[in-house]
Amino acid sequence: MTKVLFVISNLTPQGPINQLYYLCKYLDKDKIIPFIVTTSQTSYTNSLHSKFKDLGIRVFDLELSKLQSLLFAHKEIQQIIDENNISIIQSFGFRSDIISSKLKNVYKITTVRNTLLFNWKMVWGTLLGSIFGNINLYFIKKFDSVIACSVSVHNYLKTINLNSVVIINSIDKENISVKPDSKTINEKRKFLNLPVDEAINITISSKLKGKNIEFLINAFQERELSKKYLVIAGFVEPELLQKYQKLQNTIFIGKVNNLKDYLHVADYFISASLHEGMPNAVLEAMAVGTPVLLSDIPSHIEIFNTTNCEIGKIFKNNDCDDFYKSYEKLINTDYNKLSLNCIETIKNHFNAKEMAFQYEKFYLSKTIRSA
């Protein structure tokens, strides 16, 4: 029996936490016993603690501040490792990488979910981003193994001389559902206070820069797109919100707990992201049969190249003319076929059960000590 401890700041819902939940759900508990330690969970109102505990996962909450966790968490985690005979730890995130790099007598794994140095520069600017990025890289190199969440991330890591193993982010089969009929969609739209019998496109924003939301907002003020709606879910910078909130065809819904409902009733999912690892939002949209229009970054192209059927269109990023042409091609393609192709792509190529099996094989091959 191999025991694996996941080290993470908190269990507040977000892409990496969802991936961890899928992983814990589908690991063979006769072979792998997962544990979780959160270093800085301060609020449990919106956390996924109960969902993990329902899976029988033991969760240790250290409840340390960010600074305290950097200084002291490794000692408490080492004690958890020693008392529970943990064989492997897996780190989730920058602070967790720093903390986990100090641990002893375990096989240490971290997962990279973005284009590391580029991502830091996007968030903090060229100078600070380069400093933080190289600090992050320094600690990542202390791990025994690095998992890349996509082939595109793996290829990027090779350019900075970092070896990795690819295990692709995936979606739980329970999130898969076909598009309802138009009557049901319109009823759901009324409930969600969205326009009925109108073309609705949805995108996801976040506090992480690089989602390129302003490009999409402006694109939807041009040509025929000005007659279609753009729904923006998630965090939007206050400056952008103030600048564009009066636009008639742009709807800001903020962070919602029922994102799946919005994805389900939208006609298309659109992303103009400048960088992604393996975008959860795109996979979640496809899982409910919503075709996609995506920027030409490596991870988006990877999704298209993974499947042998059409799931939407790719456009040249930051090119409004190409975006418009690609959108026109998209809306003139058989919608039902696109929708079903999206679902089949998730089933066949982004299946969380298969992802868990790949992690399971990896853990078993790297075990240092067993219970």
C-alpha cells in the first residue's frame, strides 16, 4: 500500500483543486491511500473539504499564515509524514513547492500547470516576474519528479532545461451532459437572467493576467458581433468593469457557484488567453457540449490536435479580423455535430479516470517506502 500526501495552500474551488478532487476520487484506494495537508486554509465556507472527506480522504489543516507556512509548515508536515509512513508527497503551487522542497525521506513530486517563467512575467512584469519565476524554478529543480499537465507545458519546460512527465488534466465523467433542447435552454436562461433566443457566447476571466478579456470585449463591438452577447464569468479587474459595464451586449456575472449552468446554456465558449497550461474552463465547456473558439496558443492547439473530429475553431490571437472570420466559420458549421464531437473528445481523451490511472502507475513506480 502506497501513501501519498498532497501539499496545498487551501481547498478553495479552482482548477488545480478540481483536478486534485478528480484524482482522489478515482485512485484505486486498495493501492494508493491519499492524504491532504492544507497550509493556509483560513475560511471553510466555500472550501471543498466536505467533498474530499466524503471520499474518505484524511485532511490535515495547519491554519498558518502565508509567512508562517513558509517558516514552519515543513516541520509539521514532516511529522505527518513520519507518523503516517507517507511514501510520496505531491506539491500544488509556488508556496507549497518551497515548503515541500525541505521535506525528507519521501519521494517529492510537483505539478507544473502553466508556462512557468512566461506566466510569472505576465503577472508581475518583466523584472519581478523574472525574479519570482527563477525562484520558483530553483525550488522545482529540487523535486525528484515534475509532472506537466499537458504536452504543451512539457514542451515549454524542455526549453528551460526542465524534464517532466506528461499527465494531462482531465474532466470527471459525471460533468458530461448533452445539450438540452431549445425550450429547456430558454427556460434555464430565464432563470439565470440571460437573454432568451439570442446568440450567447461565454468566456472565463480570473485574477491571473493573460485571459485577454479586453480584446474579446472590443471584438464583440465590431461588425455583426455587436448583435451577439458576450457573458464574462469570474473576476474582472475593476478598471475594466467600470470601463465596459454599460455595454449592451456584454454581461458580467462575476464568480458564480453554478458555472456549469451558464456553460450549458451558452452557444459557444470563447477564450483569447495568451497562455494556459491545460485550460479547465475549455474542457468543462466541451463536457457539456458547448463548441469552442480558441486563441492559437499551444495548449489550445493541443486540444484540437488530440481529437480527430471538429470541436470548434482556432483564431489568430489579438487579430480582430481573423477572430471575426473564425467566428463566422464557426456559426456556419453544423452545431449539433460540433456539440456531440466536444462531448466525445472529453470522453475519449480527457477522462479523469484515465488521468488517475496514469498518476497511480507513476506513484507505484516511484514508491520509496510502503505501509
